[in-house]
Amino acid sequence: MHKIIQSTLQPRKKIITNQTYTPCFLQETASLTKRLTIQTIRRPSSLISGIIQPLLWLILFGALFQNAPVGLFTLEIKYGQFLSAGIIIFTSFTGSLNAGLPLIFDREFGFLNRILVSPIISKDTLLCSSSMFITIITMLQTFIIIACSLYLFNYSLNTSKVWISILITLLITSSISSISIGLAFILPGHIEFLAFILIINLPMLFSSTALAPLSFMPHWLQIIANLNPLTYAIESMRFISLSQTWHYNSTVIEIPWMSLTLKHIIYLLIILTLTSFTSVKKILSNKFE
């Protein structure tokens, strides 16, 4: 009798549901993304500041070196044209760094606990919705910066250049936003998160080729810049925007250990994006499941 009762009370190993996984996952991701979008519409200050800050860099810093001798930083191009590629990538980097900020506020205000105890099909929807939202916002900001740089510095982009530029920006945005979301679950609060952003923001800018080429840097800074993923995104963006004829096998940057083509840089950014996304997904599964 005891064996019969025990076998009857055992839970099923597989939960039977009438709904499939993929539609529910997409619906939950869309709902969480819509919530973040409504918050931004109601409080657009972060969106506006994300546009004004890189524009100030582009206008003021470009004007600062407008009368610099040709060849001081670059060869045969104006410094503003050289600077614009770095500011475009830096815009996507800065915007994607803020991806974890809504999550960390939800965690402090208790709304995240309500999401976690709700019958959502997967905790991965938190990662996907935050990444999708910040990608949309960052790409909107980046398009505005691209349009302003095209207007200010009078150079053109054809269709193929635009698509490659979008791909590079998307890869940088996706990888950095995943890291930011992971930090939102690791760091204790928003003060530590904002302090991390302030600490990491300018060093990543000055240790890349956004403001000056590698040849203009001291040797120790060149080593750091060669390890900075922003350098490869900036150099590929600059190569695409300034080259009249280009190819995927064209050499973009020379580093001490190898020569990197545009195809190599795209593969490198894809690997970085997949690695960061997988790592953060593992952090979420270890923390909440």
C-alpha cells in the first residue's frame, strides 16, 4: 500500500503544456521589450543625452584639431573624417554599456522579483529583451551620428558600406550589452554599476584608435590598443568609410603578430559576441535556476 501511494504522489518528470516553447519565448521577449520602450518614451532623457554627448565629441573635438597640419594624425584626410568613425563606434559602446541599468533598477525596486516568480517560460527572456531594447536604442542613436557626420564632413556611403557598418555596430552593441547585463546581476547596486561605467568609459576610448592612429601612440599604449576590441571595430569602420574600393580580404590593420583583414575582424567580433552572450546566459542560469 505504501509503495502504491508513493508512486502516485511522485511528480511528473515532464510538464505537459498545450503551448510550444518558441511562441511563448517570443511573446515574453516582446512584452519585456515593449515595457522598456514605454519607459524610454516617458523618460527620454537617456535617449537624448546619448545623442548629444557623441555629437559634442564630434563637433568640439573635431573643431579643436581642425587647423592641425595635414599628416599630424592622418594622411590626406581631414581630422573630422578620421574622428567620425571612432565616435560612431564609441556611441554604440556607450549606449550598450547602459543595457544593465534598467535591470539593476528593477532589482532594487523589487520588480525583478515579480518577473522571476511569474510563470515565464525562460529566464533568458530577460537577457534577450534587454539586449534587443538597447540594440534598437543604440542603433537609432548611431544612425543620427552617422547622418550628422556625413553632413559635417562631406563623404558618402554606398549601400554595401552601410550594411557592413550596420553589422559592425550591431556586433559591438550586442557583445557589450551582454556584458553590461551580466554586471547588472553581479554588482551589488546601481552606484557600483554607474561607478564601473565611469571608470571604464574614457579608458576604453583613449586606449583605442578613436582619437589618434596607432603610430601616434607610445609603445605601451599601442599594446593596450591592440587588445582593445573597439580598435578593430573603429579601424574597420574607418576603412570602409574612407576607402573608394574595398574588399573583405583587404588588410585593415597591422598588429605585431599578424595582419587583420576586414573578414578577420568581422569573425573576431562575432566570436566576441557569442562568447559574451553565452557567458551571461550561464551566469543567469546559475543565479536563478
